[in-house]
Amino acid sequence: MILVGLGASCGALLRYLFTYFWKKTRIDWPLATLFINLTGAFCLGLLVHNFPSSQFTTLFWETGFLGGYTTFSTLNTELITMYNERQWKNLLFYGCLTYFGGLCLVWFAFHL
Amino acid sequence: MKIKNLIAVAGFAFFGGIFRYLFSLSLNEWGILIANLLGCFLLSFLTYYAIERDLLAGWLNLGLGTGLIGAFTTFSSFTTSVINLATSNFLIASGYFLVSLLGGFLAALIGYLLARLLVEMEGNR
């Protein structure tokens, strides 16, 4: 359980750093979260399917690090912000890119 | 970038990750689904009730939002679960995907509407 917690701390820190530096560009589009979720999904797919699983890998890297690195709540809160500001095209584009991009990348990782 | 903020994100994420792990231990991918939906509601509510109005200190916003709830929810386990489920039962996988997608958006919408309602009620007092 400590391993999961430590992994999640490291993953969340990396996510915070990416979003922090992306916000400095002042571009009002959540590219950082998209990048985080897609790379995280791909890496988890690779780990689960192509690497020998050990207790350390499962707890620290998969559940902890990649679980804490990627986020589902930020994605949906960003979608609500777009909904709130009536940016329909952005909402649809961001949602589709994240969900279908994530699924495609995991499928790809499983078949490598 | 303040050290205090980094410590807040890492410290709160420690517990967010463990809470998610406990959900997944008892309910597998369905635990992840519950954690994700609950997290969407909580983050959206927190954002529109407290963060947008600067009710809390900056480090606490980051600790609770980015750390605790951000690490409590996960996108990578969600996508891997969908692809895993699809190999055995395509119907269940589609259901899991749709409930996550629509449920997550709906949960965040309810959080946002509740926050707006509470803010309005406080303003009328």
C-alpha cells in the first residue's frame, strides 16, 4: 500500500510539472492533460501486456505511478469548463481525442 | 514554483492513490469506475465552489485538486480495462466505456451545478 502511495505521489508530481509549464504558455487549451493521459495510457498498456509482471511493477508503476500520473477528474472538469463557455467544437474535439486516442494507443500497445 | 506546492501535491496524491487502490482491491475495474465518477463530481464541485472564488490557500487547492482527487481518479487504468474487457466480452466493454464517458461528464456537471446553486444561495443571504 505504501508502494502505491509513493508511486502516486511521483506520478502526480510529474503531472503537476507538465501542467504548470504548459500554463506558462498561456494557451487556453488543455494540451498538457491530453498528453499526460495519452502517454500514461500507452505506457500502462505496454507494461501490462509486454513486461513480466512483478508485485513491485504492479503496485508502484502501474497502480501508483501511472494511476497517479493520469487523471479522469481533471479531464471532465476541463470538459465542463468548455461546456460552460459554450465551446462546443473544443469540447467534442478534446473529448474524442482523449477517449478514442487513449483506446487506440492501448490497443496498439497490446499488439506490439 | 514553490516547494510548498510540490509537497502538497505529492503528499495528498499519496492518499489519493491509496484510496483508489482500496476501491480497486474490492471491486476491480468497477472500483476504478466508482472512483472516477466520484472524483469527477468532487473536483468539479471543488473547482467551482472553492478554487474559482479563492476560498482556500493556493497550496491547499493544489493538494486537494491536483494531488488527492487527481491521483484518486485515473485514465490509464480505465482505457486498459476497456481493452481488456473487450477481449472477452465486447458488450460489457462498450457498457463500461459509455458509463465512464457519460457518467464522468454527468458527475462533473452535477458538481458544477451544485456549486453554482450553493454560491447563489450564499449570495442571497
